[in-house]
Amino acid sequence: MNEDATIINPAQDSSAAPVSQTERIESIDVLRGFALLGILVMNIQAFAMPQAAYFNPTAYGDLTGVNRYVWIAGRLLADQKFMTIFSLLYGAGIVLMTARAGTRSDARRVHYRRMRWLLVIGLLHGHLLWWGDILFHYAVCGMLVYPLRRQSPRRLLVLGVVLLVAFSAFWGVFGLSFPYWPEEARAKFVADAWQPPQEKVDAELATYRGGWLEQMPDRSVTALASETLVLVMWAVWRAGGLMLIGMALFKKDVFNARRSTRFYVSLIAVAAAVGIPLQAYGISLDFATGWSFRSFFVGFQLVYWTSIAVGLGYVGAIMLVCRTPALRRFTRPFAAVGQTALTNYLLQTVICTSIFYGHGLGWFGSVDRIGQAGVMTGVWAVQLIASPLWLRRYRFGPVEWAWRSLTYRARQPMRRSPVPEHAK
């Protein structure tokens, strides 16, 4: 058994096959479920409001009273934090799943086939349902980082940090150069990304309050920009770097809840003492400067780095919770959500677009941040209740089942075998 196979010995199964129920790592499922629900804290804004409001809360909607505090809580506790956890777990999953194949060629074929189908799912999600898809990014990054999976944890950590620093440096240079751009170019960039004029906001409102076909051109153009420009400029560096770090942390048993209590408490302490205070300082700075375009560069840098510290703090907290038997009844619903994460991620899109877009209730741009929090809580309740009920009868979520069947080129068993009476 090498360090890539800390959980499963490849010699025990010489053929590539999906991870079985008994081989699942519950702490990873719980963490994934927690992150899946948490990511909706930010995504709900993108579902409910014009795009610019996600980055600049003054671009659209009420930002006074309770609405202000709802937004602050989201920025402080959620913005990029759960994307951090997802990326870390994605890297861990690459190591875990490819370790099961009997040969390197088996592992490689299965992995790239898996990524190709995830890429297809992401394309369909982005162009047909919601432009904010992240699956395409994960599929591409998963292909790129795969050859590095056998590196030592130390080397993976160094490579991951290098990628993260590279983007941060690029963004810093980009921000410093902005005042020297031609005035027309600066004005266009601000109007496109930060503070769109009213006519542009009205056009976006009309588009997403319209029918599904009316939304298609704008949705597809935005999704294409994400799959090209955003992928190259941001996702490869951010998601790819975090995946490499996730591989290293998995090899060090961080996600198995096997590290010392002191180790996990230290992660929480860094988040509480460094990550959250720095993020709070960034928020106060943005409000103090009146949300000038400078916030697009300086504020983003603070979110970028503090989200890693806070995300790792969440990892520490969840691992400690998973090590507490008395709390297992509370973690089981989160584990079920995590086990069906792909289905639940897409279900969030279906529910939210049906509520906010014109082919559904058409509430786009009409629900304030308090109302969005209410919708989010309702989605959480549905997924925490429905996921365990589904898994009582079925082995996988429906999308997971299709993805696995396509990956392994064989129809996977879907229904659970009934439990014999004498075993109950």
C-alpha cells in the first residue's frame, strides 16, 4: 500500500469500479454536504439578482437595515469559503477514487472518462439552466492536476500554494495597472463588471423575467465567458491550486478525522483569529470607501485569501463534530446531502431558477436579501429531509447514478437490496 491508497489497497480489487457504500468515508460526505448547502448562501444572490450585485452589493437591491447584515454575514462566513472546501475535497477524491484501479492505465482511463462526462454535465447545466455553473471548471482542473496526484504531500502543498499566489499576483498587477488604462476602457470595464448603468440592469431584468428561450442567448454567452476567460484567468489557478492542496491534506488524513484534536482546533483558531477579522476589515474598508472600483481589486484579494483560512476552519470544526458519537444523528442528513452532492447541486439550480426566472414564478430582481435567505433556508430543509429518505431506497442520487454508469460503461445497481428480516 502506497501513500496514494491510505484507505483502499488497489491489490484488493484489480478492476476499476465505483466506491461502494461500505468504503465511503463518512466525514468526507458530511463535509461535502455542509459545503453544498453553504455554497447556496452566495449562489442565491446570483440566482435572484443581476450579476453585478454578486460582487458589488450597491449595484442592485436594498442594502440597509437587516438586508445589510444578511449581506455582511454572507461575505464574512460564506463568500468563496465553501468553494474552497469543494475544491479541496475534489482533489482528495481524485486520490481516493483512482487508488482503487488495479493499474495506472485503469485509473487514468476511468478518471478522464469521468471528467469528460462531468464536463458534459457542466456544459448542459451552464447553457441550459444557469450561467453560474462550476462543474465545467472542476472537470477541466481535474484533468490538469491528475498527473500530479502521486507527488508527496509536501510537494503538492508547495505547488498548490504557487498556483494560488500566481493568480493573486496577477490580480494585484491588474489592479495597479487599472488607473493607467484609457478612460473609455476603464468606463466600459466598470459598467460591465461593477456598476452597470440602469439600462443594462433593466435589460437583464427583462431577460430573466422572460421565458426560457428568451434567457438562452444571455445565459449561453455568460456561460461561454465562464468556460473560457474565467477558466483561464481564475479557475485553473484557484480551483487547481486548492485541488493539489486537497490531495496533500487527504494523504495526511485531514479529511478522515484522524488528526489530533489540537490540529483541528488550530485550524479553527486561525480562522477565528486571522481569517474572519481580516475579512471583517475588508468589508469595513469597502463601505468606508463607498464601494469604489478599488474594492473590486483590494476587497477581492482579502476574500481570496481569508476564504482559505476560514474554509480550513470549517474543515477543522466538521472533523471534530464527526468524531463525536453523540452528534452522529445530526451529521447523518449532511452526509446524505454530501453523498448526493451532484444531484443536490443541480437541484438547487432547478428550484431557484424556477422561483426567480420567468419560466417559473418570475421573481428575478424582486426579492430582497432577507427574502433570499428565506428561500435558501427552504431549499436547505428540502435537501436535508429528502436526501436521507432517497438513500434509504437507492444507492446513489439520480445524477450520480447516471454519471457512474457512463463512467464505468455499465448500468450501476440503483435500488438497495432489502434487509432480511433476521438482520433487522
